[in-house]
Amino acid sequence: MFGVHAQHSRLRLSRPEVFAILCFAGISGALALAALRAGVLLFRSTITPAHRLDPARRTIAIVFCIVGITMVACVLYARYVEPFRLTIRRETVALPGLTAPLRLVAFSDVHCDPRFPVEDHLVEVINQQHADVIVFLGDSLNAAAQAGLFSRTLARLQAPVKLAIRGNWDVWYWWDIDLFGDTGFSEIESGWRTIDVHGIPLRVGGHAFVDAWSPKKVLPPPPPGPGPTIFLYHATDYAHVAADNGVSLYLDGDTHGGQIAIPLYGPLLSIGRRGREFTHGLYHLGPATVVVTPGIGVERGFPFRFLVPPEITVLDLIPTSH
């Protein structure tokens, strides 16, 4: 269906971002070493009277020990707590051409992984939203052995219309696996189609992830017809193309929100051609709305989330006259 595809890094780091990452790594390393040395000094002063610290040095050592303990706690939280803390983002989006309200639930980047068994909770939370449309925006597995679990998870999701596209991992690694058969999800490989939801027409387009920059192939202008225009793609790459082509709503994932966010700075890493322009959340490009969901799972080789919890996005779509 897809064949073998080139695999390119999705990281897009500017010089300021590289500088920020190096500063973060350097400061973190220095603090860790200082905390370790402080701990050694405190231990020696406790068991050996000859190495007893004066009050000022003891206070400084205690402060650095607290910093070290906090850093360890943050790492443990990022590995063992936050990846399981599924959250819900709710947004109301007015769409031209929509004739009645609809609820759409979007999720992405599940990256099914036995280290993070979140699938049951994901199904429970999504089904509680009573969606009219559910869309999966790509990146299903961290290992081929999880394909069955992924398919069973999708099959348990309940909505009149369920749509899916393939992300970069699905195209790079799992192109020969039938991810969506017998799940109730319709896979959009490319192109536009009109779907009916409770008698409400929607013009929905989508495309499986492609490495090469291919705006005419991936996102041709939507065909004329009734209903709002919604485009599904794994990455933020074509958000501006969508806006230029008159798409009302562009839905994507891919970024993971950076997986690690630093207070007062934001995501530590940026993924995709658009870099930090779109990280997660809702954006407006003229009349077009762009929604970036930060995903459910984690990269296989980087099993951490910090201040970017897993998220499903619930969009209450309303006519522009509401």
C-alpha cells in the first residue's frame, strides 16, 4: 500500500533552541553534580566529626541536596506519573457551512507500548464524550507486537463516524500492517470525500504522512459542495497550505507538545517543518482553525512527559451563526 519510505528526522531546531537545550543540559548537569557533592559532604560530616561542616556550609549543602532530590522527583514523575495522566482539552469551533452542532474527538500518537498500558482508560474517556465523529491522527505503535492491542482499542471506541490517517511511524515502520481493519475506522489515504453525520454533510480530506514536501499532492483544494471543510494530517507541515486553500479546520498531532516543557520557556523540543510555530492547542490562520493535539503516548526511545500530559481534544463544532 505504501511501500518503503525514507525516514528523516522530525526535529527542527533553530540556533536559539539548540542554545537553550545546551544551557538546560549544562545547568541540569551542574546542579546534579553539586547536589551529589553536597550529599557526600553532609554524609561525611554526619559520620566523621573531623569533617563537620560549619552552619553556613551545612545550610548550602542542604539546599543543594533538596535541589537534587527535586530533580530526581521530576524525572520519576516524568517517567512514571505524567504519561498516565490523560487530560481533555475542550474547544468550541465555529465552522462556515456547518448546518447543526457536532462533537468531534481527536486523538493522536498513541504509540502503543507495554510500558504504558493506557488503552483501557483512553477508551473509557473517549466514549464518555459521546462524540459524533472520532478521528485518529496517526502514529499507532512503538512495536509491531502491539498491533493487535491497537486495533482492539480502536474497535471499542463508539461514534457514528470514525476516521483515521497514518502518521510517520505508521508509514515508515508499519506500512505492511493493517492497522484499521475491523475497527470501524475508515482510513483516509488521500483525497477528499463528503461524509454524512446525522444528515449533516462534512467535506473531509486527509493524507497519509509523506516525507517529501508535496503540497499539491497532499492537500489539493477542497471540491465544491455542501458542508464545512476539514482536513486530517499527522503533522503541522501543511497548516498554511490548508488556510490558503480555504480549509476551515486542519487537525493534526505529531508534535507530542515537545513531551518536555520548561516553565517560562515552553516545549524543549520542536517537531516538524513548522518548528515552534505550532506546538499544541488551537491556532487561527485567518479564517482557518488549526488544532494540534499533543498525543497520548511517547517516543519509544524517550519515555518521558513533563508538563505536557497525554491529551484528547474535544471539539464542539457549531455553525458560524451560533
